[in-house]
Amino acid sequence: MSGYGRRPETLKLTLQLTGAAVALAALALAATPPASAAPIQAERLTFNLMVGGLHVGDALVALNQTAAGYTTEMRMTARGVAKWVRNFRTDMKGEGHFATSPAANGLPEFAPRPGTYVRLWSTGEVASDMTMTFDPQTGMAATSERLFNPNTGATLQPEDMPWNNNRRDRDSARQVPPDMRTNVLDPMAAFVAARGQIMAQGATSRGLKAFRVPVYDGRRRYDVIGKTGAVRAVTINGAERQLVPLTATIQPIFGFGQRSQERMKASEGKFLFTADDRFIPVQLTVSNEMISGVMNLTADCAQNAAPCDTFGQEPAPK
């Protein structure tokens, strides 16, 4: 326990906030639906992650979507002081198909039906490799996870995790009951669904657009709730753009300790999306009483593929 036991609260908070940011940032993964079929779209975008004015990480989000189904990926890697302290990395991938249902305004809503979700993360001397599958008949999610030391490959046990250091944390780590894992979405599919709900309502037209999606991340069950605002002019980096604001919050359902539950309830994500057919995110802010972080779009790889092709590589020395 020597290496990863020193700063359990820091590690736990890092994972929780990363999970929240991932959940919210995955809203980037969807497109405007046409009248009769799921949209065909391929997107690759990169972002930087800033905390307290410091560059602490980079993220890449990718989507390949056709009428038959979708694949998604999100990769995050630590930079700067965060890399020196924890060297955190994560990679999430999801795939599935679509089911069509009418939205309230009569337009089609393309709801994802996930098949598989894979999440890998590592930090210091702790790593996780998890696969989530969904029963095609019942819709129930099941997970298989291995905890291990990434330096030695040695298997670790859940009770060895530094955040399970008291009874309250151990109680919050109980398995989510089967009924709470049925007809849920993994974090990647959940926000394809959220975007589907928004786009089916007409994302850039007048009036409030709201969504609510049930999420199961392999350990915890929560809902993500959000709404859009009116298109407005915003100046970013000296350039004025027409953007759509969106706010999102997390409602804990099961698997949260008392402190983490309060922290998640107090967290809010604020987005700015382009007011066009692509509806891509330009900026995301996630904040609570302890920390505030910002993700800024750094590259649209449809215009320049290099930042995505070289993502994760160490920058060349100047």
C-alpha cells in the first residue's frame, strides 16, 4: 500500500471529478438527426484541461456514427504538474446501435442501445481494466473488472483501494442492484442519448430543451440532467461566435459515499456549443465548492488531423 496509500482522498477526488468530467464532456459525441435515419458523422476533437490556470491534462473525443450504429472513444492524459504527481491516463470506448422513437415535437429521436463499454485507467500504482456488456433481451448491464498494479501486473483487491479506508466508503462500494442496472446507459452512450434528446427538440431553435438520462458507470448509478439556453454571442480568444449554452448536473442514485454524494450534487457543468449543424463543444466548465476546471477545444481534426494523430505524445522540446 505504500505508493498508492499516501494520498487516498486526492486519488478518490481525482477519479470522481474525472468521472464527472467524462460524463459531461461526452456530450460532444452526437450530431443533428435527419428526418428518417440516424445521422452519419465522424468527429475527432482535442481539448486541454485547465485547473486554477494550470494545464493539467489533454483529452481526445471521437465518434463514428452510421445508420447501423455507433462507436465512441474518449482518451485523457495528464500534463504538467498533474503528470508529475499522478501520471493519470484513461481510455473509454463504447459501441452499440440505435432505436428510433418519436420526440414530443414529432421528430425522430435516435436513442443508443449500447452493446459494450470498455474503460481503462491508471494512476501511480493503481490501474483498472473494466468491460461492461448489456443483455440484448433484458437491457441489464454486467461488468467484469480487474484492479492491478500497472508497474508489476500484480492483481489488487477492491478492499485494498485507498478510498475504501473506512466503513462508510466500503458501504458505498456495494454492487448496484440488478434493477438499477437495467435499461441504463454507459457514460459514453448516455450522452449520445442526451444529445439525441436535445437535437430531436431542435437544439438551436427557440425555447428550452431539456434532457435526463440514466447512467451506470460500473460502480455507481446516477442520472445526468441538463437544459439549453438561447443562442448568444460569446467572445473567446478575441473572436466572437454564436454559441448555445448548456448546463448539466449529476443526481446520485446509488454507490456514493456521503461526501462524494454531496460533492456530485454540488457540481455543475456549463457548456458552450457551436450554433450550427455540427453542434460541437467549444468550452466546458465543471465546478463545485472544492475545484473548478475548464476544458477548451484546441483542435477540430476534420480541419487539421495532426493534433489527433499525435495525441498523447510528449511535445517536442523547444
